[in-house]
Amino acid sequence: MNDNNNLNGTVLGSVDPNATPISNPQPINNLNNPSGGMETLNQPVAQPAPNPVPTPGPEVNPVPLNPEPLNSAPTPMPNDPVGVPNPTSVPPVAPEAVPPVTPVMPEPLPVTPEPAYTNPSSIGNPSGTMPGFESSSNIGTTPPISFEPEKKPEKKTNKLVFIIIILVVLAGVGFGTFYVLKYTDLLNNKVAKISISPKNLEVNLGDELSRNNNDYAVVTGTDISSCGVDTSNVDTSKVGEYTYTITCGETHRQGTITVVDNTVLEVALKTVYKSLNETLEAKEFATSNDSSLTYEFVDGEAVKALLSGEPGTQTVKIKVTNANGKSTEVDGTLVILEYAVKGFITCSSKEQPLTDNKATMVVSERFGIADINGANSNDFANIIYEEHIFKFTDTEEYNKLLEEYQTNNTITINNISSGDIKFDDSEHTITFTTTKDNKAAETEYGKENIAKYSTIKSYFETSLNYTCAYKKVETTSTNTNTPSAN
């Protein structure tokens, strides 16, 4: 009963405050004394010091302790305060001598107080033992404590299913994007695609190209006026096929322009006067000095026969061809005189200023002279040329008229536009020469005033205040009666 009372009131490793201290402790030499006596130890029991520093010592094999029931009296430890133990409660010790051991106190560890186990069977321990004391070897040790937070078990994810889901989502997004781009106008806001259908054009030689974009192409999706047409490769002065480009934004197309010569070649001819048996060339019928035109008789032998036949007015066929090969046939008038013209008398007016042009005008009448009524009779040969000579004081105006004539093959100055036109760049003069009808001259000047050289000179110098001059015609193998501007 005493043992039980001691168990109930004393905690293992503690000191009973009511115990009577031993006044003269004796060392214990042998705990297994067969006579039951207690031998004293060679040295007194040392009191535990606070935080002792461990010192190395001989390796000591721990002596296993026999497990004791919980209700038995505790065995006093060497470093505990020693009371007088009950000899009957000391477990038997092997007869081997126990070497003296210097007790090493472990450094106390910071621990979290465990809950009081008032009823071991109520906290999930069916064996009825206290945690940390499942084995006798764990007696006197501190149970291991985990300072890491309790982790929940991780859920395993099936990676293959996750990949399949991602692929399905991507496929859906791709199909949706394809559908929107191909079958809807959602993204382009219903902006029509630009379409250009170029036209293949045909223009006439020398014509000016159109500046209207609608003449070159049919455009949808944008305003054609915002497009550009490039015709820099087209030369309308030469027959051929050329390409042009029309551009609308980033879209461009090419078309063709064919330059053809569909114009009717119009050629004006003048009347030519020839005496019997004179020679004649087709270019003498030309009214201009256009070098791009060539003249030839359709039947040259028939013209020779006319010159050796009877005097009178005849019609001859002349073929005129331009530089592009375009040709036409026109009729020329040939007057065959019985007598050869030996010279011309030219009577010219004074200079007259023009109101519409920066130029002056001189009117001249040229009469052909021949010996019709005998040697040196100097009769009127029934040939009259009227000339209008315009001299420009403004070089720019002269050049503008020259350019106009080269383009249109005709010009008009002071209501005069017909006749043979000649340009003199050094003098800045333009001369119109026409053939005047004999009947019209007799009516205007009087038949008796133009009968011969002497009457012509007297009338024009006296009555009209003209200045007259005579010039002989030089005899050549080809006698041309076309008067000069002089």
C-alpha cells in the first residue's frame, strides 16, 4: 500500500517535498548485495546544473531496462534527488560491475505541449497505450514532433485528357476563324473588293489620248476617278500596239492601245502652168513644203503626151503618200500655154499693220509675161499669182503658228487660210500664195490695165501706189513656173 501511495503522489523524476532527507548518504558500491545491504557509491550524486555542456567520455552501452508496470514504484535515477528507495522495488541487476558514468544531460528542446491523455482509449488508440510509449525503449524520450503543416493529398490529373481538351478548343477556334473570314463580311465591314477590267483601245494616228479614266477601264469597288492611268509608253505618232497601266490603290491592270492610220489623207494641189513641150514633175502641184509627203503621177506617160499636144487646161492624176505609207489619189490642174513664160512682174502694196496679230501684211500680185504677139511683145501670159506676206514682230506668236501648222497642216491669219504656205524662220514671215482667176483679175483691175508688162507697171505704181519689179525665169531642163515669194 505504501508503494501505491507513493505512485499516486509522486511523478517520475520529481522530488517528494514531504520526504525526510538522508542526513548522511553513503555511497553505494553494489546494488546487488545478497545480504540486502546497500553499498555506498564512490562519489556523491551530483545535482544537475543548468544547461550543462556535454563532455566526451568513454562510449557506454546503455543497460536495457526491464519494463515495469505503471503501478510499480519508480526506480530512482542517479541524477535525481535520492530518497531511501524500497529495496524490494529495485529490479535485479547483472552481477557485472557497472563502471562509473558521468551523467550527460541533454539540452532541453522547445516542444509544444502535448494534450493530456486522460483516457488513452478515447483518442483512437485501441491498444490502450500512451503515444510515444509503444515500446519500452521509448521510455524517457521525447516523441518526435513534426513542425510542417499537414498536407492534403494531391489529386492526380490525367494529362492526356487535358491535352485532348486543349486540341479540341484550338480546333474550334480555328474553324470559327476560317468561317468568319470566308463566309462572312464581319471583319472587312462589307468593303467591296476592287475589280479592274481594262479596255483594249484603238486610236487614230496623231490623235491625242483621252484624259477620262472611264475610257480606259471598268472599275468596281472604288471610284474610278481616284485611279491613275499611265500612258507614257504610248506614242500616237507611230503606228503600232502599246500597253498602258491603270492603278486603283494596290490593284493594277494593263490594257492595250493600238495606233492605226484611219484618217483620210487630204491633199490640196495648185494649178500648174506649162508651155508646150516643157517638162513637168508631180511635186510641182504641191501647195506646201511638207517633206513627209511624196508625189508621183499615176500615169507618167499620159502627162508627157499632154505637154506635147494642144494648148489648154488638162487634168492629171497624182498619187500622194505620207510617211506612214498612207496614200491617196487626187486630181491636179495643168494649163498648157502656147507660149513659154519668160518672166514675172511683181507689184507689192505698202505694209499694213494688223489689229488681231502682232504683224504687218503686204499684198503682192505677180503677172506672167510672154512674147505672144511677136518678139519682145511682153504680153500678159494669162497667169496671175496673189501673195499675202505676214511679218511678225512677236517671235512667240510666230512659233505658235508654225507649231499649229505642223500639227493641223493649216492656219488662218487675217481671214486667209488657203493657198501654198511657206515659213521663213530668219525673217519670221509667213507667205500665202494662191492662183488668181484671169476673169476675176480683168474685172478687178480692168482688161486694158493688165494687157502687157508696161500697162501693168503703170497702173499699179500710179493708181494703187504699189511698187513693181520684174524677174526673168531661168531656163533649166525642168522649167518650173511656180512663182517664188520674191
